[in-house]
Amino acid sequence: MNKSKKNTQGKTRMSVYLSIVVPMYNEQDSVEKLLSGLLEVGKQFDFPYEIIFVDDGSEDKTWDSIERLKKKNPELRAIKLRRNYGQTSAMVAGFEHASGEIIVTMDGDLQNDPSDIPTLLQKIREGYDVASGWRINRRDDRVRVLPSRVANSIISWTTGVRLHDYGCSLKAYRAECIKSVEAYGEMHRFFPALARMTGARVTEVPVKHHPREYGVSKYGLDRILKVLSDIFAVNLIIRFCSNPLKGFVLCAIPFILLSLFFGSLGVLALIFQWTPGKALFFMISSALTGMAGVHLVALGVLGELVVGTSDLRHTRLPAITKRTIFVNEEEDKSQRERAKRSISRRVIAPSSSRRSGIVSQGRSRRTK
């Protein structure tokens, strides 16, 4: 009996093609109107889909509205978090419960337009793995727009993934690209860059943007500081997570050069008998900057030891496996059948947690 239930659940999950994940925080006035817009767009779909509302610890009646709408709409699923964890955590919770092959994310404040979802899906059908929305005519205050443009420029420059609007929540992902990415803080805006680092094809699509009708914006000056810190963290993870010694050595090079510079000045001061005290000053400066460089290199060595002995799965980016082409058609067909059987087993098999599922897949690959 249990096995048949698991098979049934597996088939149900595999039958869903699209999952729409919407994080919400104090959006009681927007819930019903947003669901109505999503259902209207859903009439165009010729495939099964689901809508997942994630209540990120709302303090108003957002969850009551969701529960009321759930009784009338079978497409709607909902998740309630115990407290406000932030937009990234709410999205990740939606990803973990999504069963569609394609996952679309959007805000719950009615500023994103559900009618843009088919355009994003079309880009996915064209072969892209991530389709990111670009709010060309953004309907926000200049206080928010200007810092956002600066942040977009910094992220594009540091990650190498050129997008005009990282902050737009309206995006479409292939589930295999986004579910394996570990995110925290405000890293939801970095999903396209993280996916690109794994080999995903990323594109940008112009989308509509509406002014906020209900509630108040959750963005403030504190969000700017969080974004800046996350920019530094993401680049650190991407570039130096597997080789921290390289990063620390790069940081130590300026101090080592300063140490040599001050040391040469100290030697010249002793040789040419400069003003008394200058030689001592230059020598002390050379020693201090040299010690700083040595300490950074030592930290890099310790980092190498930590990486080699610790569990750092959250810093490892998953590899996206593309289609393998075989010369022999029979070999290609048998390989596809084995892949389908392995996928069905992973869907049907229960897992205690998402992380344990990732570990078991890795072990099976190594065993093969």
C-alpha cells in the first residue's frame, strides 16, 4: 500500500510542468487579486501547473486569505513559515516543495504582471535555463531605483553576468538549475549569476512593472548594506571557495609590496643619513606591513586545511548536466531509459531532507 501511494505521488509530481512560487509578507490585500491574475493566465496553459504561496511570517491576515482561497482553487498550494525569514528563505522553501519542471518566481505585491509568464516560458523553450525579467519602465521611487542601478552594475561587473535588473523577482528557472543552489541572506537576486557559474544559459526579458497598490515597501537603507555584503560573499564563494589560499595571497600582495617599499626607504635613510628617526620609522612600518602579509598567507593555509576537512556543501555550485550525444543510437536509447528509471526512483524514494538527497545522489554517482 505504501509503495503504491509513493508511486502515485511520484506520478502526480512528475505530471506538473510549471510551479509558480510567490513569497508574501503582509500582503493580505493583494492575495486574492494576484491569484485571480495567475489563474487567468493559467487558462492559456495546455499543461498542468501549480501556484505556491509562501507566507513569510506575515503579521496580518495574509495566511487567512490564503486558506480561504485554497478551498476553492485546487491549483493553489501554500507554505507558512513560523517567522519572517526573508525573501530568499521564502523562495528556497517554495523551491523545495515545487514539483514542476519549470519554476517561476514573482513578488506578491502586484507589481509584477502575471501576463509576462508566457514570455518567460517561451525563452525556456528556446533552450535557455534561466529567463530573468527586466523592468524597463520601473514604477518605484527614485530612492529605490538609483541604489538598485548601482547594485546591478556592481553585480554585473563582479560576476561577469550582464543583466540590467537583478532585483526583479519575476524569473523563470529550470528546476534542475535552481533547486541545488544553496542560498541565504539576500542571495535570491544572485540566482542567475550562481546558475550561470554552473553552465546555465541566462537571458533577460523585458517585463511590465506596476506601482504598488496595497501595503508598504519592505525595502530600506538596511537592505542596501545587506546587498553589498552579499555581493562580497557571493564573489568570495564563487572565486575562492575551493582555493582560499589564492584569495588570501592576493590580499597579502599589497602588504608585501608596502613592506619592501618601506624597507628600501629605511635602508636608504641609513645609508644617506637622513633626518634622525626616519630610518626607525620606515623599518617599523616595513615590519608591520610585512607581518600583515605573513598573517594573511597563514590564514590562507588554515583556509586550505578547513576546506579539506570540513563540510562546505553550501559553497559548492552544482554542475548542470547537458544532454550527452552518443554515436551509437542503441546506446543513446538505453542511456535515456536508464536515466528515466533513475529519475523516477529519485522522485518516488522518500528523503528525510533535501540535503540528504543531494548526498545520496553524489554517492550513487561515485559508486557508478
